[in-house]
Amino acid sequence: MPHPREEVEAAISGLRDAFAEAEKRNSWSWIADEFYHEDCVYECPYGGAMLVRAEGREAIRKTHYGRDMDVGSGWQGWSFPILRWAINGNLIISEWVNRGPGKRPDGSHYETTGVSIITYGGDGKFSSQMDLFDIAHQMHLCDELDAAGLLHPSLKRDWVEPMKKRIITMLQGDA
């Protein structure tokens, strides 16, 4: 049964605002408690190179909002603004960006676009979410940031280099 559109809209609008607040706090994991049901499922397939599947709020806190977004993991200076969304019943499709630190010489942001497919589950919280973005463009963005001296060394070591290896292995058919 669909929830009232205003309720669904308030939840995704609240998530957008929470992302802005998380950037100010340099902390993201608290968002799991605020916006996800206890039994929520989160997935991000990373272009087929690595599936992240978090079952339950605690797992979402540890993976998506912890390891994958918190500042201590090398994401200093990054933001993930939600730009817009569409709602159909309890289904939300949102567009956002992975925005790296600094700006290009032409003044544009270092960023790649992604989408989330989110199911609203009532009480201001989501019951499922799948994030999709082009991992090849994300790797190119990280290369740009590295060339500009803006990619954190631990992010390069712990995320970018292993992800590139996974992508190559997958494309070679050795996965």
C-alpha cells in the first residue's frame, strides 16, 4: 500500500538535508539510524566488479555509511549531494553525485553521477536501496584527482587500486 506522497517526499528531502549535515560533521554513519528500517537491505554492485550487500541497519552503518563514506576511510573533502528525485508510490529514484575535493582549473567540480532506487517503508525510513553509478567514470575521476594532488593516499591504496584490479580481473573473465 503506497504511503502518502508528502510522507515519501519528506523522507527523501530529509535524506538530502542529512547528507549536507553529514558533510559539515564529517560523519555519515548516523544516517543509518535516522533513515533506514532495522531490516533494510542496501546494495551497490560497483559495475559488477564487487557487490556490496548490507542486510540490516547495522550492516548499512558499517559498510555504506561507515567504510564507504566516513572521512576516516580517505574520503576527506568528498561530498555526495542528492540533486533531484522522482517518486512513484513508495518508489524513489534519486540522482546524486560523488563529488571529489577541490575544483578543476575551469571551476567545475570533480564529480560523477549516480542514481539510487529506494523503497520507502513508512515512519520516515527506507526499506531498501540500490545505488548505481559508472565505476569506470569513478576510476577516471580518481585518476584526475590523483593527478591534481587531491586524492587521499589511503583512498588510493585501500579503494581505488583494489577496485581497478577487480575491474580488470572481471573484464578478463577471471572473476
